[in-house]
Amino acid sequence: MKKIIAFMLLVFPAVAFAQLGVSYHQSGLPFVGLNYEFHNKLRVEARMGADNYLNNLSLEGVLTYDLLKRDEYEFYAGLGGRVNIFPGLVVPIGLNLYPFEKKQFGFNIELTPIFGNNDILRGSWGIRYRFSKEN
């Protein structure tokens, strides 16, 4: 899984226009994310668990697609995988909200089923920042 995440973050940006972003999601399984957005619709994101010991570090790799995109919000769904604590298939469904005039900083909410040894439904909310905004 680590090789897949490294591949997505290093190779994809070299072959396509990408917009870099970071996020933090608060929940019972909180995480930070680093993402690249391609063609203003498709995001590849590497996520790392937060608020835990380093030996319990969980990693996720997800690919999301904006089903509905406006200047003020993005409704997305995706697919990915998770390793270490609660490993399995992740299916994120979420909403990014950009309420300010400059559309770089926003908020997010996400509902993510995690299918594996222990099926879990994770709900999270947080913040997102895009380093550049193409109009």
C-alpha cells in the first residue's frame, strides 16, 4: 500500500496538471490528508491517521471524483484502501464547502464505510486548503 501511495503522489503529478491540497478530518479515527486534484474533478489523496502512537499509524490511499462541483461546494465519492488499524476497503462520500470569497480555504464533511475484518462507518468533519485555485 505504501508503494501505491508513493506512486500516486510522485508519478501522477508529472503527467497531468494538478492542484495540491491538504486537509484535516476530525472523528473517532482522525486523519490528515495530502491530495492532488486533476482536471478540477479527480483527486488522489494519501491519508495518515492522527492522534495516535507512531506504531499504530494507519495509512489510506483514496481516489475521489467530484459528482457535483460548483464554486461554493464539491460533492464527491470515491474508493480506496486502508492499512494497519482497521485495514480494508474505504468508500468515502463527502462534501467540501468553500464559503469565502477566495476559494482556497474550506470545510469538509465525510461519511466513509470501511469494509474489512471489522466493518466500520466513519463520520468526519474538518478543514481543507487548496494551494492554488484554477477558475
